[in-house]
Amino acid sequence: MATKLKRMAPSTRSSFLTYGMVIAAYVVMQAMLSGGLLTSSLKGMLVPICAYVVMAVSLNLTVGIMGELSLGHAGFMSVGAFTAVIAAAALQNTVSNGPLRLVMSMAVGGVFAGLVSLIVVVPVLRLRGDYLAIVTLAFGEIIKNIINCVYVGMDGTGLHFSMKDAASLGMAADGKVLLQGPMGAVGIQKLSTLTAGFLLIMLTLAVVLNFIHSRAGRAVMALRDNRIAAESVGISPTRYKMMAFVTSAVLAGLAGGLYAMNFSSILAKKFDFNTSILILVFVVLGGMGNIRCSIIAAAALTVLPELLRQFADYRMLVYAIVLILVMIFTNNPAYKAFFARFRFRRKTAGKETA
Amino acid sequence: MFSKLVPIPSGAMVPDRDVDKSPILECINLGVTFGGLKAVENFNLTIGRTEIAGLIGPNGAGKTTVFNLLTKVYQPTKGTILLDGNDTHGMSTIQVNRAGIARTFQNIRLFTDLTVEDNVKVGMNNAMGYNMWSGIFRLPGFWKEEKVAHQRAMELLSIFDMQDLADAKAGSLPYGAQRRLEIVRALATNPSLLLLDEPAAGMNPSETAELMENIRKIRDTFQIAVLLIEHDMNLVMNICEGICVLNFGQVIAKGSPEDIQSNPTVIEAYLGKKKEA
Amino acid sequence: MTILSNLISGVSLGSIYAIIALGYTMVYGIAKMLNFAHGDVIMVGGYLCFCSTAYLGWHPLPSVLLAMVGCTVLGIVVERLAYKPLRSAPSLAVLITAIGVSYFLQNAALLLWGSDPKVFPTFFNFSGKSSWSLFGGQLNVSYVAAITVAACLVIMLALTAFTGHTKMGKAMRAVSEDKGAAQLMGIDVNFTISMTFAIGSGLAAVAGVLLCSSYPTLMPTTGSMPGIKAFTAAVFGGIGSIPGALLGGVLLGVIEIFARAYVSTQLSDAIVFAVLIVVLLVKPSGLLGKLVREKV
């Protein structure tokens, strides 16, 4: 039993460190929030940061664990966001409790994102590499385009849908337009809170980390490392890739719901190719398959443009340069060796004193 | 437990201890063509229930192609494969594995970023029953089965004395250990026929001798059949009971090690034709 | 007649995509990287050409040449500074770096030229007319469209001849097959890769000028959507294949224009991408791409 505990330690310890880091960050943020230490712009970023962290962790399941490049993750976020917004409006009269309504509508967002992913999963199972990347990109763009054409309204009789314009919704006089095609969703009730974001991150971590350290996760990683060998020991690519991909999409849908309900209005353009890329940057910068570092990267890179505010107009330029330099310094063998030597020296020096 | 080859009703030869049992594998007129090239043709082979059989031949003779046909990496264009009497026609690699064939690869194919233990556990995946939700929410089924899997993985690793390496990344193992881990992973799927593709490649003589012992031990413990491709004639002649020689995709000789060693066609295939005096 | 006119604008737009896709395909073939900054090189080409005519009052021809030279240099510099240090890095790291370069170029353009759209001058205006009138005025073929299609064909033929018959072209094909082996045969791999980037970026400048001539608004983000579409076109035709890039580009342009004309303006992009997905499901390596089978 003791040997078992010792053996279980590395992965479990790492998981607990990740949970601990998130809890600590939440406590600090909550304290700063109540102490009034945060600027209003940073305060407004807390929920988006949570949403991006969830996006990064869930994309890491696809890119890091499954090993397939996805350039359309924001598409699932978009589906989650808009369905959650509509659900929240529809539930307004039946569920008066705000947090409960938030949870219910986010769940609706997650379910719809999962349903859409069941369509996207077909090419995911057939294609590989850059061909798959382009297909996920295409799906992201298709989702954006379709949402740009959808009009949704609600009146006393229920929800109305149209693909033409707001007038053709055919609503009663008391009707309210929820989704106005290219104008996006309007009149959203801001239900999202930092606590909701924190709980969603914890849920996401539990799902993703437990998935990785179960037989399904092992099967997915085996398929990533060597598909032919995995099939030779009876692992079905269809089954396990689908599990990972749909799980990842559902989590992205939940994040979308959280994100959308932090704003009073939101555009489909918010979840375009550039957002998918941004989330991919979090994952790659944090290290593929490394959940903890992708959380840090997501939070840091979301705040970075804010911290670069002193550079004014140059801030996005600086952001781009920082991104390029970080990629070069973390991936070039010569620089890597240089830093590794440095770290090694420090470690041995520490050992000598101990 | 080295037995003489005796004929069974179909006319094929199996070790005498397997003569009462139906053979585990029967290939009948198996063939595959790649764009007009007949890579394997009219391949017939019968393997007894607990036989250690060898498949030898010069480079490019089609040995690995036979393995790929048996495991359905390629679908045969002709012929039948009977596994334990059942036709495997139309099965996928995955289904064939579930039906009882496990293999290793000539160019090692491990799950390099997983630990040694996880590599073995992947092999046990189909023996485990808990679903994704038990895994995610850590339900009792997860704990129970993972515990059993851990114990079994350790038992299997102990065949090659590899328990201490359980937590190492598979990709970081030395070459010989990687080959052994591939065998353990294949065994973890509970096969009735184990295909080994050049298991001794890159091993020194003492490692090869140890490997021979272990292959015998595996056969004796699990009571399974082993078919191996190997260039090390010492190993083949020492542990194989039946040997099949392939050249240019066709069987040129079959029989016991003694038969093969004295067969003039085999000698010619390996060394070339004797010059006319 | 409207069908014919739509077809012509589709082929013309498709030719622009094809020229960009040729650059993508060449760089992909050699460096095995998706150069996401390629679309932004188009934008830089457009701005260079715009500045030299609008501010310096140059004749169109030298300003197009300036754009080509400028983009070629830009391509080489970017490759040397950003991609070369990552030659042996995982492909995703290179992809992210390319995205960084794309952000950099867009934001540099934003600082230099501002965010308001610039109106690109009309180059292809001969004796006061910008199009041929055919069939008694029923069909108008703009000079831009004709020149674009011609330019695309010339470039494709020239590239095919170049990669097939010149020493440099053979070196490029060798490097794309196996960098290590090419190096051992005495090919300067770094120089070959630089040359590929140079050619690809030069083509991007041509595409930029043609794009801005057909759709004369120029913004820092002008290049990103055509870049993505051209990337799609390259994959559509089979990435790495020169005729594939042409075929993919033209088909994509035609589908886009027809979808816009007969189905829905807003959904045209969605339709283009949906066709792409269906084609890839049927032919997983694109229309003219080679399916590489893994050896077991």
C-alpha cells in the first residue's frame, strides 16, 4: 500500500498543485476585489480570464493530449455563448434565482456546443495534421457566419427564430429581440461572477485531469503517440478521439456561456479565427499537455495587453514581439541548452549548500 | 518442452503435444498485391496451440507483410486466415487483436510519452470495463479496476524484470528494454497468438540468450503460440519448433530446424547458387 | 450573361487566391510550416505600391516592382529572424511564431498607415476605359480581371518550369523531400529556404497589387481573410502541389462568387468552407495531393 501511494504520487501531486494554484489565485483576487485594490479595467477582466483559462485547458485536451491541431475552438465557445444567452432570457421568468439561472443556461450552452461537436468530429476522425487544422478553421468560420445570419426573439408565446431579419420574427408587441444577426446578442443580463468562473475552472480541471489519468485518457494519448501500435493492442480511434473531442467542446461551450453573460451585448465576431488562435497560443506557450502552465499562460497573456498599456499605441506591437521572442527562446535548441545549463548549475549549487 | 513435428488431419505439421487440439492459426492460400506487385502469394501456414514457430527469409521476402496481413494492417487480396477456426475476413486491426492476435513491431512503436506502466495498461484497456464517467468522477469501479490493472502490469513487467522501470517514460528506455516492453504490452492484451517482429534485433549474444529463455517462459506460462520473424539463426534454430522460409513472397520450405538447415533451396536463397564447376 | 460575368469575376478572384496559395504551397513544401504571416505580406505589398504611387507619384510599373522587391526582402528578413532559429522546433511552435509575425506586421502597418481604409488607385485604365465591352455591352470584362488571370497562368507556368528544370528548383525539391540528405549532397539548405521565402513573398506582393486593384480598399487587416482563403485553397488543391494551388484557388474563387450571387452574401464564406470540408472528407489529401501511407 505504501509503495502504491509513492507510485501514485507524481501525477496526483501535480494535479493537487494545479488545484491549489487556482484556489490561491481565487482567494487573492477575491481579497483584492473586496479591498478595492483592482482597477476597474482589471475587474472587468476577471471573468474573461476565467473563461479563457477554461478554453485553454479544454483546448489542451484536443491539442496536447489528443495531438490534433484545432484552429476552430472559439466556434464551440460561440455556440455555447449564444445558446446560453438565449436560454438565460428564456428562463428569466421561470427561474428567478440568478446563480441558478446562470448554471442552467451555461449547461444549455455546453450541451449545444457538444451537439455541434458531434458534427465536427466526423472529419476529426478521418483527417490528420494540417488537413484537420484547416477543417476546424473552416468550421469555426461557418459557425460565425451562421450566427451572423440568425435572428432570435422572445415574446409571451415563447422563442421565435428567423434567418432573414428582426421584422420577420413575427413577434407580439411585447416581444424582445435577443439575437440580431450581425448586431449580435443584445440586452444580456450580466449574471457571471468571479466565483462562477472559479467554480467552472475547478470543474474543468477535475474533468480534464481525471480524464487524462483514466483508461480513456491513456487510450487517447496512446493514439497520439502511435496510432498503429494503439490499434494493434485493440484501441479504437473513433471511440476515444470522439470522447476527448466532445468533452473539450462541451467545456468550451460552458466557457462561452460564462464569457457572454459577463457583457450586456456580444458579437459573433468576438469568437472568430483570431480568438481560436489566441487560445492556441495559450496552449502552445504553456506547453502542450501541460495543464498548469496553460492556465498560467492564459491568465498572463490576457492581462499582458493591459499591463502594456504604458506603451499606448505600441502595445500590440510589443505583444507580438514578446510572443515571437518567447517562442524562439523556449524552442531554439541553442538557447534552450544555454538556459538548461544555467538551471543545472543553480540546482547543483543548491545541493552543495544543503 | 521441445517437441517433434507430427502431421494433423489437414496435412499440416504441428508439435506432437498440440496434435489433439485444433491449431490456433491456419493461413490458406493467403496473398496480397500492391499495385501489381505480388508481395505475398499462396502463403500456407498452420501453427499449433502452443507452438513456437519461426518465419525467416532474406530481406524483402515479405515476412513483415505476412504479419501485417495477419493483423489486418493490410487487407489480404486473396486467401483465408482462420484464427482458432474462425475466419477473420473483414475484421479490422482492432477486432483481430480482440480475437487474440497481438504483435510487436520491427521499428519499435511504443507510446513514447507515456510511462512504462501506462504502456502496459493501454494493452489492458479492453479488459477493463469502467466507463468514461467512472473515470472522470472517480467512482468505485475506477479504483477497483485500476488497482487490478496495476498489479497485473507489475506481474507482466516482472517477466523481464522491469518493475523498477514502471514510472520511466517509455521513450527514455534503452533499446533492448524498449523491445521487451513491446512484448509485455502485446501480452497485456491476453493474446492466444503472439507475433514478434525481429525481437532480438540490436541485442548482444547474452541478451539474446536471455530473450530466448523468456520467450519459452512466456509460452509455458500463458500456454500461447508464438510466431517470430528473426534474422538471428541461432535463436530461430534453438527455440522454434516449426520454421517457414519465405523468399520473394513465396514459401520455399517448411519444417523442423533440422529439415530447414539441410534444405538446398533455403541455402540457395540465402547464399546464392553454387557455381557450375 | 450574368452567369458568364459571375464566372469571370470568380475566376479572377480565384486567380488572386491561387497566386497567394502558390506562395503558401511552396513555403509549406520546403519548410513544412504554415506561414500564417503570408496574408500580411500581401497587405504590405499593397501599401508599398499605394505609397509609391500616391505619395511619391511614381508610375504604376516601378511601384509594383518596388512592392515586389520590398516584400521579397521582408520575406527573407522574417525568415532569417523569426523562423530560422526554430528550424528543428516542433511545428506548432513555428506556427505560433508565424502568428506572432502576422500580429507584428498588422500592428506595424496600423502604426505606419493608420486604421482608415486607403483607396487604392486604378492602374489598369487604358484610354479612359477600365473594361472591355463584349456582346454589344451585355458583358463587361474588366482589364484587372483579364490581367489577373493572365498573371496567374504565367506565374504558375514559370514556377512549374523553375522547380522542374533549374538547378535552384531541383535543390528546392530535394530540400522538401529530405533536408538532411540534401545537405549531404552539398545543397545549401538555408539559402534554398531563404530563396523559397523570397519567391513566395514576391508572389504575395503581386497578389497584393492585384487584390487591391480588384477590391480597392486597403487596411492593415486587408491581407488576413484572403490569406486564410488562400491557405484553404492550397489545402483544397492538395498542399505542396503547384497545379493543386491553381486548381484550388480558382475553384474557391468561383464557388465564393457564385454563392454570393445566387445564395446569400452573408453565407458565402460558410458555403466555401462547407464545400472544402466535403471535398476533404471525400479526398482526405486534397484534389491533387498525394496520400502518404505510413509504412509499418
